[in-house]
Amino acid sequence: MRLRTLRSALVLTTTLLAPMLALPALAETGKTISGGFDVGPGGFPGNFNPLAATAGLTWLSVYYEPLVIYNADLTAIVGDLAESFEISADQKTYSFKLTSESWHDGEAFTSTDVKFTLEAAKNGDTGSVFAARLGAIESIATPDDRTVVLTLSAPNAGLLDTLTKIMMLPEHALGKVPPADLAKSTWWSTTPVGTGAFKFEKYVTDQYVEVVADEDYRGGRPAVDKLINRYFENSAAAVAALRAGEIQFTYVEADDVATFNGNDQFKVIEGPSFVVNYVGFNQEVPFWKDLKVRQAVMYAIDRKAIIESLYNGAATEANCGYVAEQFVPAGIEPYAYDPEKAKALLAEAGWAEINGDKPITILTYYNNPLSTNVLAAIQAMLAQVGINIVPRAVDSPTYNATVLAAEPNFADFPLIYAGLQDGPEPSNINVGLNETMIPPAGTNALRIRMPEVSAAFDAALGETDATKRDARYQAVCQAMNANLPWATMWVANRYGVSSTSLEHFVWTPAPGGGPFDADPEKWDLGNAQ
Amino acid sequence: MLTFTLRRLALGLLMLIALSVLVFVLLRLAPGDPIDAYIDPNVSVSQAEMAAIRARLGLDQPLPVQYLAWLGAAATGDLGYSIQRSGVRVLALVFERIGPTLLLMATGLVLSIVFGIATGIIGAVRRNSTTDVGLSVAAFVGISSPAFLTALLGLYVFSVQFRVAPSGGMLTPGVPFSLGDLLAHLILPAVLLSIGQAALIMRYMRASMLEVLNQDYVRTARAKGVREFFVIVKHALRNALLPVITLIGSTIGMAIGGAIFIESVFNWPGMGLLMVNAVETRDYPVIMGATLVIGACVILVNLVTDITYAAVDPRIQVA
């Protein structure tokens, strides 16, 4: 009797559970690309507000769009929601002709939306991270629905670059929200509407974001039905999901690349990081004020050997803040590895008396194994010439709090190993090197006060003739190479890995995730998932 | 009874306030704030931009002002918004995460009890056999393996190499909910979470069972001709379980610790992952809110226990 009851219970339970236990794949419809689009330094998982986006723009540009955008290899800025644009000769008037597009909710995209977005981005009360960078905009005129004219109080060479990061927002949806309430609005993560190739569908908190094809997209209906952006605790977890076949793309750390090489199931995508790595000298620490000591550091580090052995050749040696050919003049000092010269320079500077072998902390926020090895190599090389550095790796918040403190303790970071975005817009590094950028104005936390370097930056930033711009930045490079505010190391490559089933997929390791012209409407899956 | 309950309630409230002060102070002593975590050091952002964000979030206010503002809002049930997630309320976030953590922990606990007790019995019944030695070695390996190691190994073997289990998450993204999908995602992290506890329970169960099997009443049962299966299940098991039940209660704390690692490795959307993320990003409101809710739960459970004791034993009120 008992056995019969048990059997009946089992049959009943199985019958009830069977429909629920149906394999998930059976329920899936349409083509879906899943990826870790917010993994790595270019990602910003959990941020849905483009006005607050210091990164994560690769994903945001799937459903929002800016007026102008970088092309896929980040060499030029082209129109996106602006089908064309003109800049006046004095660099003070920017005119944009808008393309014909509608928001995902069917409303027309007009110049009113552009004006609303730029005003919100200019207003710090909205939580915008672009407010200071748009300060030069004096007025925003909208002569008709398809035209926007920006008038600047002074030329601003970085304005177009900033505009690539500002995603257009719908005035009809957000215009009535008070600026101070905009940042905490739930609209961003529940019902946002953009103009991009995909429409926002849903966000499952801290798990994934789902967008679906916009049937009316001006570039044509996307080739796949859905894109899913999965969130991962770290890139290793994303790599595991990629290997398990659950996603088709993710950013990967350089250490992981070798495990994908030669595997025909995956394609490694490589590109420059546009981040120049450097050993920074804190100018509030007296012994770094001597140029000879800074030169000795440059000569003592065998950058070629580090690039070959640790980066497997996937980095470009930097002799100033830039490695892009157009910004590097001929004839600058190459600082080839020469430990004897380094020792001689240190002896001339009286290193034994001013510091000798006393340990010097080198603070960094780079915590990955590759950076640990790089710092160990630098430590060993500097030890050979008599400079005793001690690496201290901390997390980014601790690093920022240490070096950007209102009243920093300079003894905590006599040296730093860090990186700063040096492109595609070359003026980016000004914030860390120009004397006028010493905190609180900027992030020149090393208190670099080198008149020649600052003057070169000022001249480059104020240049209104586009044809002379490259020469101005060459002068910046020259000044950096001669004065060594930093011991510049290299610009390393970064990597993404995609499944070979992914077709027409465009990705580049742009700083902050770009954005760049990735044409997500063309992304496709060659084989069914 | 009413006075006793009210006194305990007031005490619980004071403890909650003390907990919030402690967490608030500890958070502010840690280097870096949410804005420091917000900014990628590689990207050029001016101090003015950072200062503007700090001001908008009220982080430029004196600490007592910040704390009182938080406490005032918390008293009305408003734990604020997550700093790192635009427009997401902390209270909703925390309640959303409790369920997955309970599910993972409960499944892990059930698996560890079932496997631990079953293997413990087998080990005791087949004492010193190859099976017993094998199980004992496996138990020692299980006890000695930290949760993060077993989690990573399990992920590599079952998800990456054999592809028999999803590598993370609780549900397949973009697919309608199904119990099968949930179970497919749950089974690997739950099994890995249960390993350490199962190994411990197995060792205790084996020792306890061996002791009981040597008792006179078991020998008597066998002498009376009772079948071995019933001797073990009916006579020995019940008595051998008592110390194991005590052990299971005390290993729940271990399960909470293990769950934090497992949730991080498997991206399981529970309280552990929430707290780890919040600490990494210095998301003050989330850390404060989550701690407060967990603290309130613990205090509430203790309060209910105290009141129950008091109801059962009137002497406790006097004490």
C-alpha cells in the first residue's frame, strides 16, 4: 500500500513538473547574440545613464546614438545622428545637419532633442560627467528641426571628441524631469528609448540587459533579433562563459590570449589600448626634481625586453605621451637601455647622498598578473643601477583616494605606475601634465610644474588651424621627451575574443568603450546557437 | 510579558542603530569613496567633474550630517539609491537578492545532509573496506579544499571542459523562466557549496554510527534476527543522528561564508555577490542597506527566540 502511494506521488510530481522542466533552448526564439560587452576597462556594468558614462559606451551605443562618432579604427570622427557637420574657420561655430530618424517609441528625432541633451550634459545638476568639458558652449541654436548650431566662447579642440561620447536623449520623455532628479530616474533602466539599431527590452538586475531589433532602423533591420549583454564579476568568468559556448564575445586580459591562439572556434581581436603606461615622478619628492635622475630611470629600464618577453611584442615603446606617428617628431631621444649610462647619471646627480638604496614605494592600481610581472621586472632593472623601488598595488578607489586627496600625503606615492588615455584625441593627457591641471583643477596629482611642457600643451589646445595641430602635439611630445615629467613606457594592446560563428562583428578596445562605428545592425550569427 | 517584549524591542532597535554607526564609520575609514571607484584612473576626468558628482551625492557634507540624513531616511523605510546603479532603490535590490541566496544555501545544505549522512553510514557499515577508505580520503579532500578553489575547479571541469552545466547566472538570459533552467543553473554551485559541509557531516556521521553500532541494543537486535537494513535504519541511525544534527546547525555559518565565494565565481545574484560588488565599488547606500537588513533579520530572530523562551519559561523575564 505504502509503495503504491509512493509510486503514485512520483508519477503525479513528474507529470506536474514536466512542462516546467522543458529545456530552455526549446523556448528560445530568434537569433540572439550574447556577449560580455561591459567586461574589462571599457565597460561600465550597471550604468544606464549616458550622462554619467565614464565608460561602457560600446554597449550604450547599441541602443543610443551620438551626433558624431569615431570610425571603427578610431582615426577619424564621422557623422552618426548628424549626417553632416561643419566647423567654422575660427573654430567657434559648429553646425550639424541631422539625419532623418525616429525614437524607438515612434516620435521623430529633431534638433529639440539635441538641444535638450546638450543642455542636460552641460548642467552639472543632472549628474553629467561632461559638464566641465562643454563649458565652452555659449549657445545652442535650432534654426529648424534638422539643424543645430553650437557657438563657442573660445575654440575647443576636444569638443568633437566629447560629442562622440554624448548620446542623444529624447526631450519628449525626459524634458519634464527636473535636472536634479534625472540621475536617479528609473527611466534609464526600465523604459529608455534611443535611436540605435536595437531597442531596450529589459534589465535583470546585475545579471544581463536585453535589447531587441529595431525594425525601422535607418541602417536596415538588424540581422539578429536580440542582443544580450551579460554581466560578469570579472573577465575570467566571462572567458569561462565564452569557452562554455554561452556567449559569443568578451574582452579578455592579455594573459588569456595565448589560450585562444590557434583555436579555430575563436577569433582574437587586437588593438591599441590608447592608454600610455608610465612611471610617474612625484615632483613634491625632492630627488625627482633632478632631470638626470629621471633620465637614469629611463635608461635603466629595458622596455624592449619587457615588451618582447612579457607583452609578447604586443606593445609599442613610448618615448613621450604618444605613439601615434603623426604626434611623434623625428629625432627625439630613444632612451635605449643603457644601465651604465644610468649609473653615470645617478652618480652625477649624487644619488648615493640624496636617497641611495632607501626603498621608494611605487603605487599602482594595476592588479593583474601581467602588471605584477612588469613591476617585478622594473624593480629588478632599477635595483641594478641602485634605485630600490617597492611596488604597492591597491584597488582603483584606494589609488584615486591616495593620489587625488585634497591634502595628499606625498610620501604615499613618491612614484606611480599608471596609465592615461592618450588618444584618439591627443589633448586627453593634458589633464595629467599641465601645471594648470594641478588639483583641484585637474588630475596632475604628481604636481608636475614644467614650463616647457605646459606651454606646449597650451599652444596645442589653443591652435585653431587644423593643419597645424599635429605639429603642435609633436611639440608636446618633444617637450615631454626632453623634460621627462613621466618615464613613459609603452602603449600596450588590448584584446577581445569572439566566437567564429559571429559575423560582421566590429569591436575595438577603445578607451571607455568608444563609442565607435560598430554597425551593430550588421552583426550576425553564421551558425545557429 | 508586554514590558519584557517592549524592553527587548527597544534593545534591538538600539543594537540596529549601533550597527549602522559602526558600519558607517568603518566604511568612511576605508580608503576611497564611490566617486574614487567610479573613475577609471586611465580616463581623464577633471577634479571639478568629480567634485560636482560628490556634491550631487551629498558626499561633500560633514560625516554626522551624512549619517543623520541616512538615518532619517532609513527610519521612513527609504534606504536610498544605489550609487553605481542608476535609479535602483537599495531596499528593492536587497529584497531581490535574499531569495537567490536562501535558495542556494538551502539546496547546498540539503545536498550536504543527504550525501554526508548517506556516505557516513556506508563508511561505518563497511568499516576499513576500500569503499570506507575511499570515502574518508574524499572527505578529507573536501574538508581541506577552500570554497573558492572547489568553485573554480568545478567551473572549469563541468562548465568549460564538459559543458554539462552553465558557467554562471541563475537563469539563461533572454529565455522565459522554466524550473529546469533554474535547476540547471543551481545544481553545480549548490553541489560545490555542499562539498565542505558534506565531508564534515560524513566524518561525524561515520564516527557516531560506529559508536552506536557497537552498543548492546544493536547487538541484541541482530541476535533477534532483525535484518541488517532495519538494524541500521531503525535502531542505529536514529541515535547516531543526534550529534550530527547539532553539527548541522553549527555549520550554517560556514555555508554563508561559502555562499559568498560561490556567488562570486558563479555570478549567482544573491546577497554575497551584492555585498562583494558594493564593497569593491564603495557603494555606501547598498553596503549600509544590506547590512541593516541582515542585522535586522538576525536581531528579529533573536527577539522571537527570547520572547518564545520567556513565554515558555517565566523565570527568564525576571532574569
